[in-house]
Amino acid sequence: MDLTSKIIDGKAVAALVRKDVAAKAAEFEAWAGFPPGLSVVLVGDDPASQVYVRSKEKACQEVGFHSQVFRLPASTPQSELLALIDTLNKDPRVHGILVQFPLPEGFDQTAVINAIDPAKDVDGLHPLNAGRLASGLPGLVPCTPKGIMRLIQTTGVDLTGKTAVVIGRSNLVGKPIAAMLLAANATVTIAHSRTVDLPNVVRQADLVVAAVGRKELVRGDWLKPGAIVIDVGINRVEGKLYGDVAFAEALEVVSAITPVPGGVGPMTIAMLLENTLEAAFAIQEAKTNGHN
């Protein structure tokens, strides 16, 4: 098998998603009289967060969304941030609210997440949306795991009965992707920093999702031949990006793998756009009493 055919192209898949979102955003605007709206709140001047926010702004423009970015200084009182969220919750032209994390010192991230209207929580982090996902009910789900599921779909593999190992237990990736894989009938193990004999746990897996943030933690000899590997890690070392998986080693063993960069990353913003679009239709439909 040609090694390049094993590489899952996140950029190409994300481009297809954005094209689809742009077409549906035009339909929404024709129906509602205004475009889907995403509001992003950036507190402080974290350089990585500034890059992410600019990417989100650009992506919104490309698909015809109305996007607003609120840039607040790190010294902003939490009460002011919560008041802004309340204003956006009440604004009928805002369908998605995203507060860029991490927040500066002194902010209560949980309180901020809880303040967002669950119907506009396009990051899928509100306890109501997290609970709906865990219960197998429809709702807004975190963007990165949603993107991972879309990438797995492109391999054509049916996850029913497959063994999946998720390395990492964050609320942003590890826990939600485990819930989604369970919903797809995979047998799921969540491994983490306290897992005993991690290499042996990983060797059982037909599918590995690595989301720990440690450069090349997962080695080629940890992987089952023919496994699918989704590498969520973004580790910047001396100006170069590395995943959580030793890519060259893994490529010799696996049937499919996402590269870093160009794998999961582009999907996260594409799914943010898709979530915003879904929220826009749901909010507008609720307003018109369910009549499209």
C-alpha cells in the first residue's frame, strides 16, 4: 500500500465541510433575512489564542457568517465578561457564542461556561450539552471530537465492535470523543497519565485517539498493525510542530493516520462553523414555532 494513501487529509475534508456550510448559510439567510452569527470573546493577549481567533474570523467571512470578535483586556472584571455573555445570549442575531480559552488568571472558567445559553454553546462545553452527549441525546458537541468522528468516517471503517483507546480525559476532547465512539458501538477504553502499562493498553486498539499534549509519546511499536490513529496533539518544539504520535514510525504500521499539522486542526474550525449553522437553524425554528 502506498504510504501517502494512509494519511487522512484533514484540510481536504474541512474544505468540503466549509463548502457545505457556505451553501446552507446562504439558505439560512434567504429564510431568516440575516446570516448565521458567531460571536467570539477573547480576554487578554495570549498569542496562540489571538491566532486561533483570527482563523475563526477568516473562516466565518469565507462561509458568509456575521462574525463579531470582542477583545477584552486581561484586567476586565469577571462580572463584565458575564454581562457581555448575557447580552449575546439575548441577541437574536447571535447564534453561537465562543469564549476563547484559556482565560487569564483570576477568571472562573466553569462560571463562564455555565453563563452561555446552551442553545448558543457552539463549543459544546455547557454541562447541559455535555450531559446530553453522555446520555445519547442530540445537542451541540465539542468541535474537535466532532471533527475526529468525521475523519474516521472518511476511512470507511465501521466502528461496531472495534476496540478504541482514547489517551487523554479532558472535557474538551477525551471524554466527549469517548462518548461519541461508544455511540458508534465501539468498545472504548480511556487511558491517561495514571494508566498502568500504557503501551500494552494501546496495543489492543483498532483505533487510537491520542490527545495528551506530549510530543511523540505513542511509538510505532505501541500500535496494532492496521490500526487507525487520530493524533490530536499539537506540541511546538523549537518552532516545529509535533503530534502525540511518532508519525514516521506509526506510518509503517497503521492503516490510516492524521498528520500534524493538517489533520485534526483544520476540522476543529470547520466543525465550529457547522455547530453555529446548526444552532442558527434550531434557534430560528424555535422562534417560528417549528415551522420552517
